[in-house]
Amino acid sequence: MLNFRFATKEDIQPMAEMAALSFKDYPFYTRFVKPRFTDEKMYLSFIRKVLAVQFRIDQKKGFGVIISDNSMPVGVALASPSLAENSIWDYLLSGGFKLFPYFKDGLLNDFLNQSDIAEKRY
């Protein structure tokens, strides 16, 4: 039986883990992020960190829902106002500073630039 409940801040990391595993083969990540990593664990760690920051912002501005089947999480949904622009402060206050090491080799800059391009295109 499926159960639904509102997510809490304690759910952010498990949600990010589930989403990272779900999106690791997503073309956006495989094209722009994966080639920068030689280790699959480090690649997944980056995706997990990026998603955790975004999920914290979404949780603060909106809400999240955990979907479970027999007490086992099987899905997540996040909703936040689509017109709410996220500021640099939103990212920093939501753990974005943990992404600073990825600026060193340009990965985070490239990732953010490609994200902007994709957002404007679609």
C-alpha cells in the first residue's frame, strides 16, 4: 500500500540519494558532468550534493512529499513556486558552500551555465 507524507529536513539526504541514483543516466548529467569524473562514486556524490541543495531550497519555499510502499521510500515529489527565483543566498543558506570545491576545475561553473541554457531553452 502506498503512503504519502510531508517530507522533513531529515529526509533531504535520503531524497537526494534516491534522486541521484535515478538521474545518474539522465543525458544532462552524462553529457556535462560524468566526463569530468573517473570514479562513479565521486560522480554520484556530486549529483547528490547538487540535488540536496536544490531540495533544501524547494523544501523551504514549498514542500516535499515522500511516497513509501510498506514503509520503504519509493519516490519523492517537491513543489515550490515556479516563479520564485533562487538567489545566491538561497543556495548558500541551503548548503551550497559544500559545492565550492567543484569551482576549482570549472565543473560547477560549467554545470550552472548549462543549467541556465537548458532553463531558457525549455
